[in-house]
Amino acid sequence: MEKLKGKTILIGKEPGQGRLMVAVSGTGKSASLGAVGSVPGCVSRCKPAEGVGHAAVVIDASGNMILKNVKSQNITYVNGQEIVSKRISVSDSIELGKDRFGINLSTVLETAKKLVVSVSVPSGGGGGSVTKTFNIAHLEVVWTDYHNGLRSLRENQKRVNLIRSGCGIFTMCAMPCIFFFGPVGYVLTAIGVIGNIYSFIGLKNDNTGDEQERLTEKFQERYVCPNPDCNKFLGNQSYKLLKRQYSMHCPYCKCEFVEKR
Ligand SMILES: [Zn+2]
């Protein structure tokens, strides 16, 4: 516990892989526990770079632990009771999200301790650690694919909306024709009504949201640090921005990025 005094531990779902992620604020270090996809969707993502997670364990200088529900839309339980912020001890039962995903606090603390210890080992300066170099040129394609995918979804949506309102206008104009042209008016109105029914069914079966989620999920799995020991998601930012923001280094494992084509 000594090592964790004054630290904040973020807990949440690992973006992309769906494991339980444990991060210690300010160290840039995180670890993932459990199997891929083991954490349900009701647990919010953990993004240490933004200081965001589902819940956070704040440990003060005397070693007291306060569990905090990070965002108002999250749900966190301590011993079956929903909490916003509560003092806890290792023996308390903690569950995250409406599906009550149980976490083992002592495992989380143990993991966090290892992260803190590993960060305090001096890196580079004669410690025998060599900065590894990884080529990130392929990430440009990953970003472009994702970006184009989202754009074509949006354009498709726009086209569908246009057809829908077109059908509505057509029907509106066809109905008065009944008075002037009799049977022709009925036929036109019928065509308009059928068009409206079709677009209504289309609206019901619209899966743009799912499609977008699938695209994002795939992107988060591929837009990661190429270091196999790290593999962390590099954030929802363009490839260009990525290169600039991190000055060609992984913000997590600190490996060096190069661009070789
Ligand atoms: Zn990395």
C-alpha cells in the first residue's frame, strides 16, 4: 500500500479489447486483466490519457481509499449499494455498471502497485533498457479506412433522408390530383403511399448505428501501438495529428515511432 499512497487508480473497460483496464494516473502506465471481451458494455471505457474511467480509487497520503464513480452516467456499487463517492476497504465488494460486473479490489491494487514500481525504475539512463523502434506507416491506412467508412455512412444516410422526404412530398402533391384527374390521381397517391411505406420499413431496419459501432470497434483494434508488448489504442485522432502530438513516441510504452514506406 505504501507505494500507492497519493495515487489515483482508474478502472474501466479497455478500449477495443474489452478487458478490465487498470491505470495509475500520472504514470502513463496501464495494464489489462482478464480475457478479451470479458467486460460487459455497461462498463465505461478507461482512457488514462484523458483521466477518464468507469470508477477511480483515490488513495490519500495515509492510505485511505475512496471509490468514486467517474461519470454521472456510470453506475458503481459498493456492497450492493449504488455510490457516487465512498470510503472503501479491500474486503468490500465492488460492482460496475447495470449488469453488476464484479471486480476484485485486491487484484486491482496489486496490479496498480506493479505499475507504480515499474515506472519508478529509471529508463534509458544506463538501466540497460533500449528504446525500441516501430514502423507506424500502416496506421495511416487504418485511419483513412476508418475516416472514409464514416463518411460513406454519412453520405448514405443523407441519400436515404432525401428519398424519404421526396416520397412525402410526392404523396402530398398526388392527393389533390384525385379531384382533378380521378383515377390517375388515385394511382399517383397509391404510388406515393407505397413509397412512404417502403421508406418507413427502411427506417425500422436502419442499422447505421450498428455499422458505425462496428467500424469504430475495428478501428480501435487496429489503431494501436505496434509494439507487441504495448498494443495500446492511440486515440481518436488523425494520423497526422498522432505524429505531431506524440512527437513520434508511444505515449504508453515510450517506444520510438518511425515512418518507413
Ligand atoms: Zn506503445
